[in-house]
Amino acid sequence: MEVLVASAVGILTSAGFYLVLRLRTFPVILGMSLLTYAVNVFLFASGQLTVGSAPILRDGVTAYADPLPQALVLTAIVISFGMTAVVVMIALGSYLGADDDFVDDLANPADAPSDAEERT
């Protein structure tokens, strides 16, 4: 099971980095979302799964579930949702202002590829 979770975190991280390195805004936003999912899975997997344990400390209970990873994941989900909303609004403003959704900012506009060239 640990190999499966570690592989999932690795695949999400590598796909996220690949998409963040793209030159369009939509893949960058998707890549950042994948990276936050990878962090969430990693944080959740850092706590040990205890089946049939009490979630709250009580008298006479010897085994209980650790609430810290769950609280961290919940906080990370809220923060990533807010971050994604801000990035989408910035990308939308950039697209409406420049009529282009490229992320790169060329120092010399003469270096920009023409419309006839294929941008990948």
C-alpha cells in the first residue's frame, strides 16, 4: 500500500511540474492543482491509518486516530482553493488585457514568434 501511495504522489508531482512548465495559463493552473493534490495526499499519508480507533481522546481509550494530518489536509484544501481562484482571475485578466494566454514575458518583443509560427 505504501508503494501505491508513494507512486501516486510521485506521478501527481511529476505531472504537476510538467504542466507548470508549459507556456499556456490553463496547463499552469492545472499543474498547480495537481501539485496541491500531491501535497494533500502526502500530508494525509503521513498520518497512520488506525482502523476502529477513537477520533477523540477519552478515558480508558488506548488507541486513537491522529487528527493533525486531517486538519492539515483540510487547511491545505481551503488554501489551494483560494490560491486557484486568485490565479484563475489573474490569468483571465492577463488574457483579456493582452489577447494572449502565454505565461512567458519576452524582454525583446522582436524575439516573439510570429502568428504563422506554431507555439508549443
